[in-house]
Amino acid sequence: MSLLPPDATEFIGFVAPHEVSESRAPRGPAIEPDYLRLLAQAHEHGGFDRVLVAFYATAPDPLLIAAEIAHATRRIGLMIAHRTGFTAPTVAARQFATLDRLTGGRVAIHAISGGDDRDLARDGDRLTKDERYARTSEFLDILRLSWTSDTPFDYAGTHYRIAGGFSEVKPVGAIPVYFGGASPAALAVAGRHADTYALWGETQAQVRELIGRLRAAAAPHGRAPRFSLSLRPILAETEERAWARADAILAETRRLRAARGLGPAAAPQNEGSRRLLAAAAQGPRLDKRLYTAIAAETGASGNSTALVGTPEQVADALLDYHDLGVRTFLIRGFDPLEDAIQYGRALLPAFKHLLAQRGAAAEAA
């Protein structure tokens, strides 16, 4: 799969090893192999291009989960979250290149520096945020050297010193690097390294502003990254029923948080969550159909803003972001398996139809 052409549209789903979301209490073991395989196959059958495999401090290993997804599917790409700094970059480079070879070029890396000191402390990482981003930049330097160098290389940085580094195994093509983060330190790293820069589901004004900042950060490096947007579409056959479903998801999220004894969410440490909360402070319904109430309820601890409506209405709202330069849409549901099936049946075809109509109209003009 390697790097996509600049204007190609990409849809990425989300595959977890067991069923869980803000409105669904986790049940069963941390890994349910049958569910994992079924969810991966639903995304492939539905026409998704890739699936994200997440990383957090207590989760099953994403590289091994990704390998199982690859075994259960035929073509779908793997966007594997990797927290930089816990594995030597030369070792990580060989791991990703090995899996890329075994899967015929289906691997991408989502490089994560870490935005929550508490989660990082679970794995013993005590660096400051700016130090973590500096380490990530060196990590990605070494990854690309390992993947591309035909001869041994040396590297001398603040966090890594490599003497005679080399990897016998090379990826099938260029392994795409996805990267997110809205702080100044994050944008500096993204401008240097990101093939695709990932934003959470912000307002159109916020997305426009952040894309502009990232393009400015990338320009000195002669780079023109793609842009990804993460959203949680809530669909129904009518707009009224879609909003009713959104309200029901919010109510169940509140009930589950109360049942777990969770009070008001703590103030987030990462800039992305702060930006979502700033949007939520403007109201629960923004732009055409951006729903922020669940982000407000959970402290925007993750990708938690939704687009609400019929498949055609949500596809139209996605096109508004497409007009701003977004070409990758990372979408996942609050009912993970059922929503993935519905996206494949209705949302992706609706978006592609509207995009094709627009292209035909432009040609005719």
C-alpha cells in the first residue's frame, strides 16, 4: 500500500481486541479472538482502506494484534499505534519491516509520543512532553535510516546513539508515518516527519487553522503531508432518529461513568483534548452536525466528537472537511461492530457517490 497519492481519499476504521466504547461497558477478557477477527473482516468487507490498532499502557500488544488482523483478512491495511521510546528504534524498525514483508506491504505506523503523564508513568516514562517529542523525532530519524540505508549507519542524538545500525529486512515500500499532536513541540515533529497528520474531530474553523499551522511547519522541510480527521459518526435512517440515538449514547455514557464511580473528568494534559473541550464549550451542536456533548462528558480523553444524521447528511458533512484539505477519515462507532457494518453499507458509498458527483460537475463546468 505504501504512500498514497496526495489527493486520494482514505477511510480508516478501528479494531479493538474486545468490545468496548464510552457507551458499552467492557466485558470478557482483554482479547476475544473471535470478536477481533469478526470486527477486522467487517471493515475489510465494508471497503475500509486501513484499520487502527490502538496503544495505551495496559492494552494488549498492538503489533501482535495487527498480525492477527492481517492473518484474518486479505487486503486491508494496518495503522499500528506505537509509543516511541519504549522499544529501541532499530528494533522497532525491524519489527515493522518484518510485518510489512509478511503482509505484503500492509503496514503503517502511528507514532505516539504520549499526552498523559499518568499513562506514561505506568510504563516508567518520566520525560517531559517536550523531551518526549524530541525523542520521537530522533526515533523516526532512525526508523527511516533503518528502512532505507543500504549500508550500516551511525546516529548521534540526545536520546539515541547508534553505531553501525543496519536492518537486513526492508519494508515492501515506504511505510507511511501517521502522527498527531497540536502543541508547538508536536507540530515541529509533525512538520519534519508526518506523511499524514492526524487531527481529532474539531470544528471546521479549528481544522482550517491547524492545517495552516502544520503546512507552515512542514514547508521548511520541503514536505506536504496529507491530513486525517477522526470522528464518531452516529447514523440513522432519518435525522430525527439519528439525534435521538446520539442522545441515548450520551445518556448511556453518563450512566456507565456513574456506575464506575467516575466524577467530573480531570483536566486533560494534551492540547488535542483541550481543543475539543474548547469546541464543546461553544455548544453541543456545531457547524452542520458536529456533536460535542460526549467529548464534554468524558473530558475529551480520546476521539469523541460525532457527526450525526443520515448517511447522506454525514457524507455531506465529511465533504466540508474534504474541502479544507482532509483526505483521510478515521471513523469508528460507539457500537463498534454494528457501526462498522453500517458505515460500509451506507456511509462510505454515500461519500464516494457525492465526491464522484462533485468531480463530474467540475469536469462538466
